[in-house]
Amino acid sequence: MAKHSNFRRRGGGPDRRPGRRVPPPDHTGQYRGYLAACRESETPVTLHLADGTSCTGTLGPCDENVISLRTEGATLQVQSSAVRYIEGR
């Protein structure tokens, strides 16, 4: 059989093995970098919570389990598991 030079496997380039899963976004380090960039630039963000409420403010110190949000009158500490998504302004 002749080999075809333009043959590509489904789902990736030559360095990717077939069937190998791509890690979820929270495991790539991009999430942590996004939070750090928003915190350092003091960009106003809106936290959209799992129960449908939202809070607007600037990010304070964060870790894997807790996100700190500075609002006009208080500092809120929200569990990361309660955050649906973060919207930067």
C-alpha cells in the first residue's frame, strides 16, 4: 500500500496522540492568570453566581477555594464552587 503524505488523523496534529483528552480550562492555568490580571489592573468584574445573583466589584486576593470581591461598602468572600462565571468589564 502506498502512504499518503496528506493524511491526517482526526482530532489533532502530528504531536497529538489519538484519544488523548485535553484538560479542562481550570487545569491549564489560564483561569488563575485571568484572575491575577483582573486583580492587578483593578478591572471591575461581575461574579455571576450559581443561584442566579450577581455581584460587581474588583477582585481581591484569591485562592483555589475562595474569591474575594471588593464592593463599594464591603469585601465579599465567595466560594469558587458557587461562581458560575466571571465577566470582566
